[in-house]
Amino acid sequence: MDKKEAFKVFARSHPELLNSIKSGEASWQKLFEIYDIYGEDSKAWNTYFNRGNSNLTGITDIMKNIDMESVQKHINTAQKALGIVQELTGKGTSGVGTIKGPVTPRPINKFFED
């Protein structure tokens, strides 16, 4: 297998390289030259392979800084507010404050179900 075919196999096995191409940080020519000079097992590839992990590391750092007690307090406050809105609109209550329908007035001359 020649260098070109070996590079194609190498590039297919490392999708991080495609991300570098799409972002404009590298070109296929540049990556092939690195492969040609240094080969597969080189520290030159670390800059391209560790980028995917840096996003994950950033997310985990953000998650570590979140105060879960504060989040729980905000959720409880939102639940209370929704409960109040539900009571005011009459939804979720069992007949209290609901309108049953239009009321028809009783004729004036009719007394005690005559």
C-alpha cells in the first residue's frame, strides 16, 4: 500500500481530522504532509486529536461550577408560580370557581314550580 492509500485509511479512522478541515484550520495537503513526515504515531497529531476532548472538558467544567441547591430553589419557585397560575385560571381545581353554563331567568309569574 502506498503512502496515499495509507493516509486515506488513517484519515477515515480519525474523524477529528475532518473537523479541522471543516473549520479551516488545516487542509488535506497539510495533513498529508504531516503524515508523510511524521507518520501515524507522532505528537504532531495531538493538536488535531485533543480538540474533540477539549469541548467535553469545557462542558464538564461548566457542570462542576453549577450550584445544584440554587437550581433546585429556582425550580421550586417556578413550580409555586405555576401552581398559583393554575389556581387563578381554575384549571386543576375540582369545580371551585368554574362556570357551569348560562343561567336562564325564571319567569316572573311562576311561583314555587307551579
